[in-house]
Amino acid sequence: MTDKQYADMTTIMQLGRIFADQVQRCMEHAGLLKQGFIFSIRIETNPGDPSRILNNVNLEKSIMDVPRDEFLANSMEQYKFTGHWEVYHDPRREKGSLPSEIGFKERRDLIERTGENRSKPYPPDGLWIGSCGDYSALDGGK
């Protein structure tokens, strides 16, 4: 890492902390944190085409913590991939809650899945990466 890259990253991290503090205050004042909402923002390039940049913003309750219907009723997701913002999910978009300049895509239905019966247990620490370590309960990593 060069000194300039480190300085640039330090500046971006500082801006990220300021933004996170402001969003946290807004969520606290709105009562969203007490209700279990999560806010996330993601900015990344497409590995196959670095000129294509994805911006993604989510405000939702974790689908791991609430039933599917409650997740869908309390979930908002917007992204910018083709140069303009689009809505992936907004439970009230049909009622005109979105600015007219923001388009929207139909969210794919979440697939209801049931747990699978595993023939092998998870490792004791709950993390298993690769086949190294030869943990015997996982057939030596095979």
C-alpha cells in the first residue's frame, strides 16, 4: 500500500464514521434501532468489469430474526448499477412513496427453505473454511 493510498483510505474511513454516526442518530430518534432495524450500504465494482460500479442501500429487519412476511413488510432496498438509482424493494412503492426519478425492479420472491438434515455436524467453533485441519467429524475435510 502506498502512502497516498493509505491517506485516501484514512479519509474515506473518517467520512464513513461521520456518516455512520449521523445515520445511527437518525435511526435512534425514529426508534428503528429499538425495533431491530439494520442499515447497510455497499459500494463495489463488478469483478468481471471494473468500470461497472454497484451502490446498494438497505434498511431492514434481519430475515434471520423475523418471519418472512414481517421482513417483506419492513424492508427497503435500493441500488444504482446502471447510472441511476432503482428500487429493489419498498413495501409501499405502489402508493407513491418514491421520488419519480427513482425507477424500480420487481424483487424476486424469497425462497422459503427448510433446514436440511446434515449428516455431518458443524465444527465446534461454528466455522469451517476449506479442507485444511482434517477435522475428523467432517471426514478429514473431504
